[in-house]
Amino acid sequence: KKVYVDKEGIKQFLATLKYPLYYLDFETFSTAIPMFDGLKAYSQIPFQFSLHIVKKEGSKPEHHAFLYDENGDPREEFVIALKKVIGEKGTVLVYNQSFEIGRLKELAEYFPEHKEWIDNVLKRIVDLLVPFREFSYYNPKQQGSASIKDVLPAITGKSYKGMVIGDGGTASVEFYNMCYNNGKDVRESLLKYCELDTLSEVMIVNELQKIVSE
């Protein structure tokens, strides 16, 4: 059961990346009854992001994080924090772009004063899922899945095992309980989980770069 590699496909994907690279991941929660103005039932409300910035190929990633921890509406603070750390040029990398793109478009609609900035970010998004969805790289260890949780161990040998919070569903529930139900303080676990998501993206791109240089 060999690993399949299409170097040309990987090269084409890597050629779409422009430094500095911004590796981005959001966490959201939703409720059946809208909690804040302008929301529908089950609207996804972003409350946390992790961002790793890599200024040039081979440079050490710089990490930034935002986690809302009060009991109001996290959305505007979320956008303002994001604006402080994403520069005007460079690729914004996400894994499975429809989620982040959807949330950013909703934020632009709700906060028109930030729309121009958000539109600029939207134009620069590149989906790291692409080389795996298109089978430019496939390891049988993925067991047919292109999810980041299956790609990460297959390509880097690292995994999400042993995390207190190890998936977005748990993150969402734990956050909601902490902020709106006087639940236990899970900030540390939330920050670690979200940071691992974007660090995973960095490690995956590093491996892809290694593969094409061999």
C-alpha cells in the first residue's frame, strides 16, 4: 500500500501561494434560538481564531490567537482582532474553505464598515484541502478521507490524540458552557486545540514543499 504522489499537482498548488502566508482557522457555535441581533436559528457565530504567519519559505511561524471569553456577542471583537493580525498582502490558507468563507461573508454583511477589508481577505483565500481532494497526495493511512485530522498523521506522523478538546463540536459546546452557562474555564484547552489546527496546516505545507524538492 504505497503513498501516491503527483509532484506536478503539488507544485501547481504551491505556486498559488504568495508570502507572507496566513494560516487561519475559526471556531464557531450556534443556538436554535438566535442570541443576538440579525441572526437566524443555528447561525454560526465565530468566537475564536488561530493564525500562524509564515513570512517567507522556511521561516519560523508566528502565532496569534483570539478567544472571546465574556457573555455578549463575540462577532465584532472577533473581526477587529483579525484585522490587527492579517496584513494586506499574502495568501490566507484555510482547510476546507467553504466554512471560513461563509463566516467571513456573514461578518461583512453584518459589519459593513469592515466589508472592504473582509472582501480583500476573501480574494486571497486558498484551500489547503485541494491537493488532497484532487489526490495530488494520497496515503492509505488516510483511509479515503481528506479531513485534516486524517491527513495530518498520514503526512507528518503527528495527530490530535491526547487533546482535551479534539474536535470543533466539543470546542463549540465547551465554549458555550463556559461563557453563557457559568461552565468550567476551558480557555487553555480551546486555545491549544485551535492552535493545533493552524499548526497542522503549517506542517502539511512544509511536508508538501519537502516532497517537491526531493
